[in-house]
Amino acid sequence: MRLLEVDKLEVTFSLRQGALTALRDVSFTLEKGERLGIVGESGAGKSVVAYSIVNLISKPGVITAGNILFEGQNLALLPEKDIRRIRGNRICMIFQDPMMTLNPVLTIGTQMVECLKAHRTVSTRKAKEMAIAQLEKVRIPSPETRIDQYPHELSGGMRQRVVIAIALLTEPELLIADEPTTALDVTIQAEIMDLLLGLCEQSGLSLILITHDLGVVSQVTQRLLVMYAGRIVEQGLTREVIDHPQHPYTQGLIKALPESTLPGQRLNQIPGMMPTLAAIPSGCAFHDRCGYTLPVCRTTVPDYVDAGRSKVACHWVAEQGVEP
């Protein structure tokens, strides 16, 4: 059964120089218990998708088109008082920097108890017991001691575990993780992702993982969306997209991985830079960085076509019927 269905989502930011479209024609689904990855360079629109789902797009940004259906409810149309019953309760989000997420002047326990009491009718004592149990579940040692500490007394990895524990306190159906390991060293990153994967598998939790690390999504997710300049350019099964990339942009991302280059050789890179919202090219937004550009690419936005087991927005793929 579909837990989430995003259909033709469009988000626009109204600025003095005019309206800038941050997301356009974004459509995807998420099944119960499924793990979905969203990848792309910085500025591709990954985080805007996440904020749109939990209705955290603040002015001058606004959802100008499309639907976000969560178990049949259109989150894009819900009033704030109704979305609060879902946000932080049935849909939770983990942000990039745990130090920015946690309140520095409140103990870990106070923040966890407040979260529980905001969404559940429980006593303070019971809420604290539940918080300690959750800290133990995310593998924090001596949770009875840690719960009375402040965020600055914990390491970066411990703080991120606390954020995960808070997100899972209310037993949500959907967890959105926005670059959850960006501020951590490589060893801790692997531990956090292993923890997230284990928790999802144990509880049947649905996950949307937003990252620029293709290595991480290949190990954690089942389906993958590749975004460029506010639009999905390729989506399909994770292994299919990574092993048989169809869109030239997806191919460029994979070729840019260090393991795609022999030792001693220069790393591959996609020429040019992601365009700003104010300077998105006409036609296919990737055409000025692509090695397979056709005349139609410069004038017409490509429709989605089936390529193998993936859906791809590319004129070259549509014309050739094979991957470039």
C-alpha cells in the first residue's frame, strides 16, 4: 500500500527579481516499509522536497502546484493545526546538523520528554522512561546518565543518535533523513547509517534518505531518485540506476566517484556547475553540461520515458532507445 504519493509538485520562491521555481513536476511514490534515496548536487532541490512533505516551506516560498498525499490526506492543503498532528508524530525528520537541531540550553531528557508530551498523553515519569529506552535502542551507552546531559557534552555522533532517538520516539510511519551524516567523520557516518538501516528493518519504518553520497544510498535504499535543477531526471530501483545509469547526469555522478578512477589518475568530473534558480537554461536544464546534447535539448523540456526499468527525462535516451 502506498504511504506517500507526490504528484507534479511545484515550489516557487517569490523574490524582488521575480518568481523562481525551485521544484518542477516532481512526482514519486513511497510504499509502506520502503527506503527511498534522493541524490543530486547541492542546489538540486533535494531538501526542498523534504521540507515540502512536512510543510516547512516558509515564505517567500510556497507550494504552487501538485499534491502530497500521505495515506490519502493532501498535506499541501492541510491547515497548520492539522499538519502539526502529523509532523513530528507520524512523519519525522532528521536534519543535517544535530547541534542546530538540539536546544543547547536544555538537557537531552527535557527535550525528549517535551517531544513525547506534545504528541502523547503521558506523565513526565513515564515519558522519561520511554526516552531512556529509546536512547538505549539507538546504542547510546549509559542512557540513564546521558539523558541529564546537555548537547555540548556529547560527541557529534552521540548527538546525531539523540536526534534519531527523538525522531523515533513517537513511532512514526515515515522518517525523512536530510544529509544525516554530513557533519560526521567517515567511521561515525557508517555507524549512523548502519543504525538507521537496522531500525527501519526492525520496525518496518519507511525512509526517505537525502544525500549526495551514492555509496550510502546503494547500501541503504531500495529505490532512487536523481535530481537536477529542481527536477527528477531519473528514477528507478537503486541497483538498476547505479549499475545501469541511463541519464547522462546520473552517469556523470557515478563516473565522478573515486572508485570509478584508477589510482594515480585524475578524478572524473562533470564540466560546469549546477545553474542557479535565476539562470536555469531553457529546454533540458542539463544541456549545457551534457556531452550528448541534441538541438531539441536546448528548446524543449524532455518528457519521461521508460529506459530499462528506470524512468528518464532525456531526449537522447528517447531518440536512441538505449542508454547514451
